[in-house]
Amino acid sequence: MHSHFLVEPPAVSLPLPAADPDAMPIDLAHLFRMTLGDARLQAEVLDLFDQQIALLVARMDAAPPAAMATLAHTLKGSARGVGAWAIVTAAEAIEAAVATGAAVDGPLAAMDRAGSEARAAIARLRQDRAAE
């Protein structure tokens, strides 16, 4: 690995509290560790995660409960890899609601919000990288 591919991890531990409007939905320090600091790999992983959010969340909205839980579980694994903790939490809530037969409207709404926030953050990161 060449040193020019490395980026420094952020000085602040992320994610920030959800009440903070400037909160980053992707834990960049975690992503740095998971990609061994390879900026190109980080960009590739985030691009794939962005696509996966769009696809799986859209499918969840129309899926029967068992499929919804499976989609949430898949997205949860990917979210853990990039440090998208709000998506992990929403996915766990969907899985729990399906497992107990509870209403999934609230957890699905949380997933929609978390997914939108993560996708917006990924778009901002793309813009920042393009500006460099």
C-alpha cells in the first residue's frame, strides 16, 4: 500500500449525537480502520453502500415481514462495516419488530431517515473528495 493512499482518521470520534444537525452518519474513524486507510477503497465501499441503501430500503417498504427482516439483516452487516450506526440500530429494530410480530412502521421510518442521512453524508464526502 502506498502512503499517498492513506488519509488521516478524523480527530473526533464519530458518530456525533443524533440531535446535532451536523452529525456525521458514517463513523469515519471506523471506516478508516476497516479499510486500512486506503482512500480509494473507502470511496468504493461507500459507493457500494450507497447503492445498497437505496436498493434494500426501497425493497423493505414493500416486502413481507420475513423478507423485510432479511433485507434489514443484510443492510445491518454492511452498515457495521462502514460505521453507519443509526442504520445498524434501525435494522435491529426492524428485526426485533418482525420477530415479535410488532408494528414495523416506526422502525421502517427510522430506517428511511437513517438511510437518507447516510446517503446525504456519502454525497457530501464525494463532493469533498472531488474538490481536493
